[in-house]
Amino acid sequence: MTILLTGGTGKTSLRVARLLQDGNISFLLASRRGATAAPDGMPAVNFNWLDSSTFENPFTHSLSNQETISAIYLISPEIAEPANSMNDFIDFAVQKHKVGRFVLLAGNSIEQGGIHVGKVWQHLVDIGVEYCVIRATWFMERMSEQEHLPMIKNDNKLYTACGDGKAAFISATDVAAVVFQALTERTPQHCDYRVIAKKLSSVLGRTIEHVRLSPEDNIRRYVESGFPEHYAKLLTWLETSTAQGAEERLTGDVERVTGRPPMLFDDWVRLHKNVWNH
């Protein structure tokens, strides 16, 4: 059994790879930069959702013990409508290489057959493969590794279009633990999990101001930070949905799947506080 991890340089795929590595389970990272972007000791291959000529690369890569790819972790490309490209690859993997299991990362608000990767979810159901959809809420790492880091660190501000909406945050480590189980456990799955942590708070010893932006100003801020406009609009849609209460829920899926509760945001901030203090 070899597991293919698309989005091979991303937050969750690398964490899943480390879990597979620790469990002596064969895996392969797939990303546009291939081996040049992979950590030392991790096998990787060039793969681009938008270039079908790369779809064969993971399956012709030399795998240990002549193993074949049996399961694939699906991370969507950052484009407005990813379903066509993703579904084409899924069909290629199933029809030509007999891949039977897929785990799809989706946003917490995504529904089967709905927008964005909701159409990928529907396709997995329609073709009858083993699947699991991981619907994650906001990643805690957006504040320590991505767009919110410089504002929190330098300006003591957090800019969003979430208004007064409540949202739980989840660690990418907890998401990866659920993905690992979905990819490797023996029992076939046809399921979706909402993976959510508890709350947002601060242990930094200083006031972090939440600056409430209009949707238009929020899109502009993302674009000025280097995000493609379609992705800026998607993030803003998710944030305005949060303002309307779409993320105000909690589940026990992390503990049910992994056997342990998810990391609380308070504990996560304590663990990473040096990121914002230096």
C-alpha cells in the first residue's frame, strides 16, 4: 500500500506524511515543485492539477517493494472551480490504476454537490469508491504561518470580514491525524467528518484587536497581500458566512476518530507564542 498525498508542500499533507513515515507506511508527495520542495527523506513527484500530462507521474514513480498507489489524499488547487480538474484525475486514477480510496479536504461549510469541492464530493459518491470528506473549520496555522501572522506580530491586529460571528479553530495537526486514520484504517469508509476545536483567545500578554472589515475591503486586503482575486473572494465568502453563524458549531469527530480530544486554541497559542513575540 502506497498513499499519494496531493498538495505535497501544504500544511496538512506534510503532517500526514510524517505520521505515515512514523508508521512505516509507504507514501508519495505530489506537488508542482516535486522533489525540489520536499523535505529530506520524503519521496516526491511533480504533479499539477491543471496539467493532465502530469497525472501519470505518481504512478510511474519508482515505489518501494513495487507497491502500487491504493489511496489518495485530495487537496484542491487554488482556483475558482477546481472540480473538473480534480474529477478528471480521480477518474484517471480509478479507471487506469484501480485506486479505490480517496480522502478529500474541504471547508466546514462545503456540502455534497455544492460549490467548490462539493462537486468533487458528489463525484466520489457517484462513482462508488471508498471516500471520506474531512470538513475542517479555520486552521489555527493561518495565524502562525500564513496571512494573519505579520499583522498579529507587528500591528497587534487581526483583520477579517467575520464580524461578530463565532468560529472554532482547528490545528492542522489534528486534521492530519483524522486524515491519517481515514487513509489507512482497514474498514472502508463512505463518510464525512467535521473537525473542529474549541475557541479563540489570546495568551500573548497584549491586546490583539479584531478589525472588522467590509467584504469589499477584505477582498482588497487579500489581493494587496498577494492572493489571487478568486481566492480572496472565496476566503471572504467563508468569513462573511462565519459572520452569519455558519461556523458556530462543535463536534466530537477528532476524538471519535483519533481517540484523543483536539488541541484547544489556548494551548496551541502557548505552544507557538514565540512566533508572534520575536
